[in-house]
Amino acid sequence: MGFQVNLHRADRAGPGARGAGLGSCFTKEAAVHTKGDFNNQVRTACQEQRTGTVGFKISKVIVVGDLAVGKTCLINRFCKDTFDKNYKATIGVDFEMERFEVLGVPFSLQLWDTAGQERFKCIASTYYRGAQVVIIAFDVNDVASLGHVRQWLEDALKENDPTAVQLFLVGTKKDLSSPAQYSRIEEDAIKIASEIRAEYWAVSSLTGENVREFFFRVASVAFETNVLAELEKSGSRQIGEVVRIGSNPSNLYATSKKKQSACCQ
Ligand SMILES: Nc1nc2c(ncn2[C@@H]2O[C@H](COP(=O)(O)OP(=O)(O)OP(=O)(O)O)[C@@H](O)[C@H]2O)c(=O)[nH]1
Ligand SMILES: [Mg+2]
């Protein structure tokens, strides 16, 4: 039996829900990875079941952007395969859990759908903290929403470590734009994406175009980063190795004391 590189949602893994490797980027001009496959170290670690705590991890993903750009519809298309043409503003936040299986390892994303309306923004921003992935959404038919991307990024990064966050810039409602209109805004979007080091995608929640591909890409990129971080963190200790706690209680005390002082600094 050969080893299969796959990524699929663990809950509703239909035949189309499988993809090979990292999945393709939307455009190479603004992509996090230009290679199509997982890092070799990551693949080997998964094969040898040395992924540490990654299999139990839930990565937090926040979706931010102007009101009515289609954040809720994007999440609902992916998580529930539904689309609502009536606008219902998100009040504060909402979240969905999605379980994936990447290279045979379970991996979960917690997708936080935040409010774009100014009056709900301060409630929403209290949930930005601890995000591993920030998705900034804009409407490809609304240049102003693209213009606000940097402000959304700044707000999201205030609550997070900028070096630890992966960014995606997503143009929504692609179905509403003509090819000519779309290519004009795409040029600007790619420029901004490159400047802020985000991976660019364009999707339609109405037709479903690129929605699944996009979230699979988010999941695989987040997964790969988590495994690499685990491998780095473990250093000489092998990930997956059993840590034996000895009978000497003073060792335990020393460990917990050290932890305590580090967090109270
Ligand atoms: N044609 C089209 N309409 C869309 C698409 N995505 C969203 N819409 C519509 O745009 C409106 C706003 O969508 P929402 O998903 O509620 O927007 P939001 O970004 O969550 O808005 P807030 O919660 O206020 O921040 C709704 O009327 C949707 O039906 C799309 O891909 N195509
Ligand atoms: Mg919403």
C-alpha cells in the first residue's frame, strides 16, 4: 500500500474533497509558497508520526474586512455549503470549527467570522488575539474595501505577533465582476498582497468558485507551519517521544516553578 499525500476535511470528505500536496496557490505572483508540495521534513515527520501536539491542535483563523464584503457567506459556503443572498450583519463574532486531515494527521481550524460594521468592531476586535491565520476580505467590485485592507491588517496585528501570523488577502464576489473589471482590481490586489506579504485569492461564495481550494490551502499552510514549529521547538528531543516523569518530586516542582516565574515576568 503506497503512502498517499492527502488533505481532506475529516467530516465531509467527498470525492472532490481530496487534493494533493499543499494545493495550488491562486496566483504565483502573490503566494506564500510557490512550491506545490509540503516541506520534506514535514512529510517525513507525518509519515513517522512525529508531529507532536499538532494532531490535537486547533488553529485560530480570523476573517476581517469591511462590512458586507461577504465574510459570513464565505465561511458558510465552505462550512455548510449554503449561500444567503440577504445581508444579515454579523454582530460581534461568530465561529465555526472545521476538522481536516492533512498527511494523515488530524488538524482543526477554528474559523472566526468577525463584524465589519464600525459599531460592532470593538466587540469583534477583542477576539482577534491568538490568531495564527488572518484572512482579510475585500469585495472585488468595491475599490474602497481594498483600500481599507491595511487598516484591517493593522487592527488584527495589534492583538497578535506579526511574525507568527500567516496572512491571506481574499477578493470576494468574483461572480459579480466582468473579466475586464476583475483584472483591473486584481492588479492592485496583488500589489497590496505582495507588500503586506499575504497570499492572494479571489473567490465567489455564490458559485462556490475557489472556496474549497482556498480553505484547503489555508489549512495546509497552517498545518505545515505548525509541524515545522514543533520540529524546531523539540530540538534534539524527538517529537512524539514519550516524556517519562520520574519519581523524584523535586524535578516536578522545579519545572512548575520555572513556568510560573516566566509567565509572571
Ligand atoms: N453575488 C454575490 N453576493 C455575495 C457574495 N458573497 C456575499 N454576497 C452578498 O453580500 C452581502 C453581504 O454578505 P455577508 O457575508 O453577510 O457580509 P459580511 O462581510 O459578513 O458583513 P458583516 O457581517 O456586516 O461584516 C449579502 O447580501 C450576500 O448575499 C458572492 O460571492 N457573490
Ligand atoms: Mg458577517
